[in-house]
Amino acid sequence: MDFSSINWLAVIACVVVSMISGSLWYNPKTFFPIWWKGIGKTEKDTPGGGSMAMLWGLTVLASFVQAVAMAFMVNAMGSLMSGGVSLASGALTGFMLWLGFIAPTYLVNKLFAGHSLKVWAIEVGNHLLNFVLFGAILGAWR
């Protein structure tokens, strides 16, 4: 792994994009109420159940780790595609990683947790958006 091959500004942009897309995706006017009810929570429950600083800190850290890993994968997979690393190959890399790892893993987790396919679709939909955007950003911003 060559960390010098990573565009760190693009990684930071991915983290910012993730925070923006997540806040829109899980907004009270979009999917949050359906998702919250689907995971068995009520209006009396609070997200995170504890320290909001820890919740947001770990959320940003998780997004950062995903973006760094995506940077490696975009470089590796893009170099194998005709045309090399680009916005399109990056977006395709994000989609393939989502399709191969995120969607099926979440499906199994949600099924065993007794959550509906609606909850699964909301959660993996947000990850699909982020993975494709991460790949596109990292592929285009070389």
C-alpha cells in the first residue's frame, strides 16, 4: 500500500460529501422517520443513546477509513480497466464494492436482526450513494 498515491484532499472531500449526504438521507423530512420506526425506535428514543461527540467523531472516522480504503481500490481497479483511473472507473469501483460487500452484508444483518427490507434499502441506499460518489471523486481528482 502506497499512501503517497492517495489524494488526501479528495479523501477529505469524500468525508464532507458523506456527512452532507447522510444528513440529507436521514433528515426528518426524508428517510429518518421510516428508518427510525423500522429499527424499532420511538419518538422518545434518542439517536446514539450516549455522547453525541463520540457518535459524530466515530462517524467521521468511519467515513475517513472508507474513503482511504476506496482510494486504494479506485487506484487498483482503475489501473486494470481500459482508460485507467477516471471518474467513470472510480464510480464503477464504488458500485462494485457496494454490490459485492455492503449490500449483501447488510441484508444478512438486517434479516437476522428482524428488520424489514425497507430498513435494509434505506441503509444500503445511503451507502450506495456514498460509495459511488467516493469512487467518482477519487477517480476524477487525481
